[in-house]
Amino acid sequence: MNKLQNYELTILVGIDEQRISICEDVLMDAEPIFQKMDHDMSRGWQLGRQFVPSPNKLQRCQIAADRLLTALHTENSASMNLMAGFILSRLPGVASVNINDEGETNETMFYNTDNALIS
């Protein structure tokens, strides 16, 4: 029997830091939800102050990070795990996200395990 891998995402908001750990089987089980999110975003999305008609992979993760921020504020652990899972599934190698909490979703940044910016 293969051991399932845990994926970890470090969430940075200002000076606050939190880690979310997601098991590989949870990511696999949530894939239909992630596909629906992708489908919904493919119709366009408000990203900060601008409407993006077809968000790319990074922009979709910025949208998920904005939803993750809301989940953190409302202490909605199910939504936190889902949004973290979406980011982990769509940005291979991501280790951390620095979420802009001033309404500038497009300024949310993602970093890999070497702390290099993912762009």
C-alpha cells in the first residue's frame, strides 16, 4: 500500500502566518469541485479593480487566495482547506502564498520551496 503524501501551504497575511496541510486523497476527492471552479472562472472574474475575461492559472490561484483570506477571517476551515487545495493542485511546487489583504487581489504572490516567486 502506498503512503499518501501531505501537501503543505504556508499562508502569509501581513505579519500573520498559518500553515495548512492537505492530504493527497483530499486533493483527489476535491478535483470535481476544482474543475467547477475553473469552469466558473473561465467565464471571467473580477480581479481586484479589473475584470479579467479569461483568468490564467496564476490569476485563478489569486482568486482562490482571496477566497482563502475570507475563509481565514470567518474561521471557515472547510473553505480554507478547499481554497488551499485548489492552489496546491493548480500551482505545482507552491509552498507559500502572500495574500494581499488590501483589496488588490492581483498583488497576491506565490512562492516555491526555494522561496522563488512563481509567475
